[in-house]
Amino acid sequence: MNAPHPAPDRHSLTARILRHIERATSKAPARAADVGRALGIEPGTLDAALDRLQRHRAIATARIQRAGDDEMWLAIWPTGIHVETGSWTGNRHSALFPADVRPRRFPAAPDPQRDPRPDLSKPAAPPDAAPQVAPAGQEGPVAPAHEPARPMARAGSAAGVSSDPASTQGTTMTASASRRLPGQLSDHIRQIVAGLTADHGISAKSIGDMLGVTQATVSRTLARLVSAGDLATIQRPGRRGQVCCYYDPAAGAGEPDAAHRIEPAPDADPATDLSLSGAACPDMTIRFALWDDGALDILDGAVLTQLPREAVARLALLLAGYAQQQGGAAQ
């Protein structure tokens, strides 16, 4: 194997040529003849030096003849690549990269600066954890004395049950369940929805807030459970339209609330029964809800009417005029 040649001296001929043409580019190249005259180099010596630089890919050359030139001339400019001289048998590939550029190396372990999520890295064992020895006559591994605490998946997620006892059915979920396998997430969702009737269905957003996962992840898992027949869906009126709620089909549709249930008298005639004829019941409670954005909800039994802010303002003017009219009539 041929030994590599030593690096060229900065005072050598090739180094002097590179320093002289360091500002030249492919758009504004330098003339080889002018470089030789400026450095005082003979034409034969200059050609040998330029061939050596071109062979090492340190310069690029081109033959150019412009409109005002009498003959073609040799244009040279530096490439910016420094190649260590050596034999081709030395397996050198430094010509592919500049001297100050190295290929990017990816870390073998998770980098906390690139991905600061602690749940992607394995929890380190406590320093005082000693290996557990199985008692005599017992086979198999022994569980450690204590497990390291799992990091919370989201700082703001709740670690208990929801505020609505009817929607949780006593199920307690921690935020550590957010980084589970798809099968484990399905089990947690089944526990939350178990026993919920159609009247107490729960939305995907509420389930995601309880488990500390995104609504998109919960929606994909809920779609698989609905396709398998484990859950059922129902459209419920919400603040901004219809909301898809999920319930347990084994729990049934449920009974209507006591406030909305109408029981006819034992001796009532079905033809005159208000609940069967569809007429408005005199004893029906009508509820109003005014939202902070100016919208008004009117709940008349099972019928929900939503008025936008503009309609509420018009209704307020109408009621104000009606109140003034009634006050003037009373006087």
C-alpha cells in the first residue's frame, strides 16, 4: 500500500495559486495566464500545478471564448473542497465532503433536548434497588420491591373521576393511562362507558379529558369499538349543534327523567290525553339558559330551541316594548 503524501505546505506553489484565486467564482473566474504572470510561474510549471489541483478536485477549469476574445483562454476557480492526498487503495472517501463538514450521526439514545417527553424514555431503576432473590422452592422472576413512578402524560390533565358522577360510574382513571397500547386504551374506555344509558351518553372530548389523551386518538378507538358493537352512539343537542355521545348498548336506552315524564291519570281518556295528542302540557316546565356570548337556549320538555345573539337582542327589544305597553295600560 502506498503511503499517503504529506499535506502541502502553505508556501508551496499550489497553496499560492489557491490563495490568489480564492475570490474567483464560476461567474467571475480567474484567467490562468494572468495568475501565472502575477505569481511569476513558468507556463509548464503552471500547467503541472493546475493539473495537480484539478486532479485533487481543488479547482474547476473551463475553456472560454467571449465575443471580444481573439482565442480561447483557460478559466479557473476554487471548489472549496480539500482532499487529503493518498492512494486509491487507502479507501479514502473524504472527497465526497468538504473538510469542515461531517455527515450527521443520529444518537442511539433519546435526546432530551430534541424530544423532551419523559414518557418515551425508560424509567431508570432507583439506585438503592437490590436484586430480589426468589425463595427456596419458588420458580420464576420476583417483582421488584417498588416500581419507579411513571411520569404524568400531561401536566394539566385530571387524575381522578369526572365531576359528573353519572358519566363516570365510579371509574377512576389516572393520567398515566394516556400512554397505553391501543388494547389497553379500549379497556379503559369500556370501563368509563360501562353502564351508561343513552340519556347519560358521554362525548369523545370528555373521555379524552379523563384519560389525558387527544380527542383524535379517542375518536379512532371509539370508532373501532362502535364497529365491533361494544358501544353505541346517539346525537345529543349541544351548544354549537349536535354532539355525538357514546353509551353502553347493554344498559338500554334508559328511562326519561322524572321532570320530563308525563303520566296520564288512571281515568283519563286517550283521545284527550295531552301527552298522546301532542299538545303542549300546561304543567310542562320551560327552562331558559342565557350564555356568556349572548345566546339563549329554551328547553321545552325534550325540545331545545337555540337563539343566536342577534335574535336575543331583538327579543329583548320586543319584551321591553311589551313591558312598557303593559305598564301604560295599568296606569
